[in-house]
Amino acid sequence: MTWRVEFSELAQKNLEKLDPQHARRIVAFMRERVRNLADPRSIGEALKGSTLREFWKYRVGDYRIIAKIEDDTVLILVLRIGNRKEVYR
């Protein structure tokens, strides 16, 4: 099964602020690796907390990708991208 990967406006702005090499690496990770998995949760990790359990994180170097996985529409919506020190604030 192939999942559809979409980037929110905030995630696109986050990508634009990154070094082009890191941005390409993150987009390639989502489109080439995560999108083709039968279960995208297999390489991600659920966020902790009662209000954050529906969100998942993926690690790409020092960067974290925060996403919401929608099973009904077979969609991975990337909400935020940032350095591991800042992305959770």
C-alpha cells in the first residue's frame, strides 16, 4: 500500500528555513521510505501525553518530523519539522 504524504503550510515553511541539503533529505525520507510502508507507524514513534497520542515523530539526523497518520484516507500529514531541540516547543 502506498500512503499519500502531504506537508502542511507550517511544515513547508519549516522546510524553507532549513539548509537545502537537509530539506531534500527529509522530503526524500518521507516520500521514498515512509510512504511505501504497509504501516508507517513501524519506523516512527508515538508522542507521549494524553493530547499528543495521535501524533507520530520520525527522526532524520538531528531533525524531527511531527506527523498525523490518517488511516481512513491513507494519508500522512506532516505538521511540523525542526531541530530536535526546538520542535517540541
